[in-house]
Amino acid sequence: MKQFLDENFLLRSKTAQQLFHEYAKSMPIIDYHNHLIPEQVANDVNFENLTQVWLYGDHYKWRAMRTNGVNEKFITGNASDYEKFEKWAATVPYTLRNPLYHWTHLELQRYFDIHEILNADSAKRIYDDASAKLQTKDFSVRGLLKKMNVKLICTTDDPVDPLNFHQQMRGEETFTKMNPAFRPDKAMNVDDTASFNNYLSALEKAADVSISTYNDYLAALKKRHDFFAENNCGVSDHGLEEIYAEDYTQTEIAGIFAKIRSGGTLTLEENKKFKSAMLVTFAEWDCEKGWVQQFHLGALRNNNSRMLKQLGPDTGWDSIGDFSQARALAKFLNRLDTENKLAKTIIYNLNPADNELFATMIGNFNDGSVEGKVQWGSGWWFLDQKDGMTKQLNALGNLGLLSKFIGMLTDSRSFLSFPRHEYFRRILCDLFGEEIENGELPNDIAWTGKVIQDICYNNARNYFNLQHLDQQQTITTSTL
């Protein structure tokens, strides 16, 4: 019987072990999509205790605790940090076969060298040990990132964000670089016109532009898009239920915007046309600047209205949605491609039923101009676990070129989540190792190892034009 989480965890063959330990393990990390807090990186904070770095904002853990019957007081409520940790520790034994069990113990091992199983009995020892280490310089935010060999993180930032913390880090001699990503979801969400108009007030202030007409609105957003580019941004991101690809005219959109500004309520058709127009506009700007655009599709968010009202969004009340994705996504990408305005693009699905759909969609628009120009992103959110990753890798291998895949990201709010890259790499090496040992692939370890290193790091470095990350010097500008 194998020991739990030993050095060959998830590596079921000698070849898989060789591929991981000799090729994948030491590769750096480019985490090109996450929800880390820039202020904490810029100020290189030390967290006071394990709860603050591990449980604050982590709705994966919150959902598990709620399912285990933990009162909200001990999750997002006013219980002490240690009381919250006690409830999480008592929940961990019940997470068997949930990826949280693996992640929890990987994180304890990789960051804190704690190999004890977390449960109610070990909670105090583990909490005290990890919390004491978190007070030291090596366990500051940047120290934690360096431990995982993270070369770059891309945060997720609203167009109105001043990016002052990104600016604070520019020119600093740091192991981990931090760049923003342009996330204009609020700038096109007209489901609630009152909230949208409130957002426009914030946009006016950020852009120093008065917004009365649709052209004013576009000018303000373009100014912010340019501002992000001036601050090392080379990535946009959209979190949508589905792509919007309705036909429209500029006159129609100008009229819809006027209706919004006058406080009117949009029809469903007007809503979709407005969102369609904005998606095309953002995509065209991204293409002009040579950015990479990302589309996270398929989340059904904020299902529990009672808890949304109590706690707000992103607190663990979301699920997989069953939206129809193919036709609109093809229409949207085709429109941009036809006009030669299709930027490098990454599409992510949340519904595993769409795996083969997305794996084949990217092939429609990979035109040979750039290696892997249109990418199917890694298993995301509910799919970033062993089964979800394996299915994504198999579908991409069957229907595309897995060798050109740009690999894993955390999509996380936690500075302790970076062992997910290791988790992915072990699964990747196990798949290749098994097929080599079965005679399904040639026993060419050097070539296969190169392909694995490309997927782990090199492909992302090249895709985002980040060759400077391999240079030992301070870089103040980049395309990402």
C-alpha cells in the first residue's frame, strides 16, 4: 500500500515518476489568471495566522463547511480566526475524495513542511506551527510566491481600478512580477440599469470624462483600456454565462444606451444586443494592442438570493450552468476572424458536457499565424480537480494539439493555492507515463519531457511574449 501524498503521489508508473521529477517539477509558474489582492502583494504583507491566509475568501472551503453543518458564524461570521479554523479542521476528514482533501494537505506540506493529517485532534498543533511561520519574512506574500517558483501573477481588475499597487511594484527588483488584467464585466452588465448607471459614475471619475452619450461611454472605456496597457496589462478577461453575438447597428446601440441613461428598463433583445456590441468592441481593442482575451463561460451565479443579499457575490452560491454555447461562440469568433480582428483567445467552459465542443471550437480559428492562437483553457472552478483535469487533457489530446497547450492557472483568491500547478503537472505526467509504458507512445523520454515542460511553462511564456521572465534583471515593461 502506498503512503498518502508521498513524493510519487498520483504518479502510477516509473515513467510518470521520471517525467515529473526530471522535467516538470522544477519548472517555474506563470499564473495568468487569479483573483489575488494586489495590495497584499505590493505591500508584501504577513498574514497573522493560518485562517487569514487560508480561509478568508475561499468559497471552496466555505461550501464544504456549510455542507458539513457548520454555522455561518464560523465561516464568514464573527467567530474568532481560531474558531473558524477549528471548524474547518473538523470538516477536512469529511472531504475525502473531494479535491479539497488533496489541496489541503499539499499546501500544508509544500508551504509549511507539515506532514500531519489535519483533523480536529491535530488542529491546534498545525494552526500554531503554521501561524508562527507566517510571521517570518520567508512567509510573507512574496515569500510564499517565491517558494512555489512563481515568476508572474496576473490579477483580475475592473476598468475603474487605479492600479496604484501595480504601479507601486513597477521597477522593483522582485522574484515575482505582478501585472493587471482588464475585466470589464461591470462595464457591460445592463441587467440592472440602476446599478449600471451607478457604475458609470465611477467610470466617469476614473476616466475623468463626462458620460452622456454612447460615444462618451466608449471614449471613457477606451481611455481606461489604454491606461491598463500603459501599466503592463496584456490580458483581458470576461466572466459570462455565454457569449453574446446578436446582430446590431451602432445606431441601435446608441439608442439603447440613451434609454439606459434615462433610467429605462431594457427588453431582453436590447440587453443582448448591447452586450454583443460591447464584447466586439473590447475584442477589437484587445486585437489592436496585441493582448490575449479570455472568456470564462458557463457559471450560473448567485443562485441563493437570500444569501446573496446577506453576504454578497462570490461567497459560494454558484454552480455549473447548462447554457447553449456553440452557435453564439462560433458566430462571435467568426465575426472577428473575418475582419482580421481576432486576438489570441482562451476559452474556458464550466460545464463538462461542453468539453468536446470547446476542444473542437478552437480548431476552427487556429489559422497557422500563431502557435495555438486560440486555446481551450484548463479545467476551471468546479473542474480544476483530478477528474476534470484528466477529461480536459484527454479531450484536448484527442481533438487538438495538447503539446501546444498553455497549461494550468489557479483562478484563486488564496496565496496558498499554487500547489494546484503541481497537482496538474502530476496528472499530466501520469497520463503520458501510462501511455509510454503501454506502448501507446514511443519511449522517448527526452522529447516527451520537453513537451511536458512546454505545457507547464514554456508555451505560456511564449504565448504571452514573456521571454524576459527567464532573464535575471528588472523589467519595467512587457506585453502582459
